[in-house]
Amino acid sequence: MHPIVKILLFIFTLLLMSYLSNPHVLVLCIALFIYALWLEQGGFLRVVKRMKWLFISIFIIYAFGTPGEYVQHIPNVVAPTIEGCVLGFVQIAKLLIALAVLSILFATSSKEQLMIGLHLLLSPLNLLGINTNKFTARLLLTLDYVEELAAKEKFKFKFDQLDKMLSTTELVHKDRVIVLQSFPLKWTDILVVMVLIISTIALFYFREFNVEGLF
């Protein structure tokens, strides 16, 4: 599958989450979670474990900040609401879906392939005078630099490193030549893109139709 198709599938999945009911979101989360584990068990689990406190925070905020019916057998002063617990689990599921799809995207494509897809996806911006070649090259160098930092022993991330990252990559890789060799779309890729476009239009259409039906 062409890298641009994989990126479009990633975007479509994120868009689809806002149109699915809560049970469908949970089913999609379980399916993608299992698939991401099958493709890249170590890396995906490591990312999920690092975000455990974010998940806990999201659940607490929704569970205790959403009005609704209190959970029984718990004093009302400290009791979460049923609606809040449900919303908390759904938001965590949506975040896990995004992480799983992103993990699948990186597990099935190299950085160079993803850069090719991103470059093709952003190529219409050249008509507006935006240099997508330079942007893609800098992004690839930045990813390489981050990978080098993460490989170092006892590496600890600091936010001030973000300011130095761009200048460092330009100095270290000043003489590096980046070649992204593109390849044509297959008929199956074109078919998938057409299905994604039609599905996206259908999602927007039915959403507008449902909203208008409420008034």
C-alpha cells in the first residue's frame, strides 16, 4: 500500500471516531489495540505505559466533573457519576485508537516512506508558495535527531531541547543529501483513496442531515 494511502487511512480513522457510538468506539479500540500489539508489541506497550498517568487524569476529570447520576453505594460527596465514567472510558479509548493507528503506521512504513506520503499529501501547498520539499527534509532530519537522542543511555527529555533541535539538525546534517524516491499509485491504492473520499463526504452529509433533522 502506498504511504499516502496509509496516512489518509490514519486521518480517516481519527475523523471516524467522532461519528461512532460509544460501543462502536470500544470495539474499534479493542480491534486496533490487538493489531498494534501483534505488529509491535514492545514499542506500543511502552508508549501506553508512559501515558498511564494521562489516562488516569482523563478518567478522573470526566468521572468527577461530568454531571449525572452518582455511582451507587458510594457517598455522594466523593462519588463519580455514571455518565462521567462512561465518557472517561470513551475518551481513553479514542486516545488509544489514535496511538494504535499511529503505531501501526510506523510499524508498516519506514520514515522515508512516510516522508514520501507526506510530501505528496502536502504538494498542493506548492501552489501557495510553500516549500514542501524543505519542510519534508527538515521533518526527516528532526525525526533522525530525536531517534539518536532516544537511543542514548540515561537520556532525559527537556523542553529547552526543542529550541535547539532545529538549529542542531541543520548544523549536524548540513552536508547531507536527502533523496526521496517516489513510486506511482497502484490501482488498488486509487480505489482505496476513492472509497475514503466517498466515505468522508457521506459522513459529513449524514451528520448535517441528522443535525437538520433535530430542528
